[in-house]
Amino acid sequence: MTEPVAINARAAARREIGGVERLAREMAMLLPALNPDRYRVIKPRPALAHRAGHVWEQAALPLRSRGSKLVYSPANLAPLACGSRNVVVIHDVAALRHPEWYRPAYVAYQRALLPRIAAKARLVITVSEFSKNELIDVLKLDPAKIAVVPNGVDRRFNPSADQQAARAAHKLERPYVLVVGTRIARKNVNALTSAARRLDKAGVELIHAGSGRHYMRAEAGGALRELGYVQEEHLPGLYAGALALAMPSLYEGFGLPCLEAMACGTPVVAADRAALPETTGCAALLVDPDDDAAFTDALEQLVADSSYRHELAMRSVERAHPFTWLRTAQLTDAAIEDALQPAR
């Protein structure tokens, strides 16, 4: 008997992990573990995880998922041919809302497919109430067909993570404030230029972990030390060793680095817009991302005041604790179970 739900694991096959890939990997593992009779993982060769995988996703996956009642795709796009069999996770609509941050070919592809996939899908899952409202506004979706399922954080991300291995791997000798994210203009890292200079005078380094993507427009310049892509085994320790995480992003559907940092007991200074206030709750300092001076002041305050850092660290760990990938999988499975029921 064919399992009723096929999992599109194309994003799970990618070598470098961002928020989208993290969700894809976790759900490809946890959903079949929760309900083995319900799910079947369909994963392409790693060579088909990126651009070449568009053809696999649109042509090969519909054939390989024949007989499945639903196809669960956790990485924004899904096979158009599967139509009302699709359950698609749309993390945000940044490429449609802000095309200036992306390459023209990527924007054209998103504009051609995303509205059609979302309109025909049996169920659309998204990661925050902010993104749900974006889907309603930009894609004109019926709120009744959208389920909000927040991301989670792995228990490897905790205050006891190995800081020394991360420091040694990246030759980090001074105290540091961390930025995590892909190199794209919407991350607004240049807002931290003055902060980097002021912190440097106090003996603190401002470092950026993350690589670029071919379909994104990278932000030019910047005064931060670039680490590039940080390997999985070093990321929890890198968070745990930071004095603070800075996230001045202009647009986030969820903001997973904030949650990972908070789980490690690292205070967060984040932008006061998009989904970041929703994700961080009352456990972060929220600042206008267009106000460079305010970001600088907030980071300097945290660096200088150890008791305040400790207070925010305690609140951060408490805030992050309920956000587990198991909870994400359970909520996803419940939403899919409801979508499998005959229409009333």
C-alpha cells in the first residue's frame, strides 16, 4: 500500500543549511518517525538539490509520488502538477514583496509558480502569524486554508555548547557579537557598521556567519569580520560564546537565528519589524533597523552591562524552551491529518 503522504526532501539534500533547509531536514526525519505508515520521503541526489532540481521537483517528483494522497513540500515551492494534493510550507513572500533583493530570474520563477501553487494547494503551512498575514495580503489566500506552525530549535543549541571548538575553528581570540544569516541585502548588515567600529574600540569583534546564495543580491561593503558558512558542529558553540546576537534584518518570516541564539542563552538585539517581535517575545531588545545609532547603543549597553546580559540570557532560554522540532512535527502532522480527511 502506498503511503498517503510523500515528503519532498529536495531542500533536505542541500549541503549548506539555512532556516528553510533546517525545517526540511527535521521534518524529513521526524514526520516518518512520528507516523511511519503515513509518510514516505522522496529525496533527489545532492546534485539536484539546487537549480538543477527545479526540473526534478516539477517533473520527476509528481511521477515518483503517484498514489500518495498528499505531497508535503517544506521549502516554499511544490510540484505544480500535484495541484490540490500539495501541502506546501511557504516561509515568506519576500521575493514577491521585495524583488529588489533577488536576481531577476529567481523573482520571475517565484512570480510564475508561487501564486498558482498556493491557490491550488490543499493546505498552506507557514511559520508565523506575520507570514500568514503576508500570504493573505500578497497571494490573496483564504485564511482558512493556512496553518501556522512555528519553527523549532535542536537541543544541541544550549548554553553548555562547546565554545572552545568553535573559537579554535574560526580563530576567535577576542570577545565577539555575532550576526548569523545569508549574505543578502535584506539582512541589513551594513546597519551595524558604526557598531562594529565602536565595539572594536572596546575590544569586541563583530562577526558574521553565513554565505551567499546565487539567487540573492548580496549587500555591498560592511565592516564585519566574515566567517563564511559555519559547519553544523560549530554553530551551537559559536552562539553560546557570543556576548549577543545582532539581527537588524528588514524582513523575516520567522528569524530562526534569534531562536537558536536564545536557546544558547545569548541575548538578542533584533529589528522591531516583520516576524522578529513575534519570535522573540519579551526576551530580546527590539530596535528600529533603520536607526543605526540605536542598534549601536543597544549592543554597547549589552556588552558593557554583564548583569543585564545575564537577565536577558535567562529570559531567552525560557522563551526558546517550548520551541522544539518535535513540537513542529506534531503540529505539522496534525494539520496534515486534518487535510487528509474527506471534505465536509
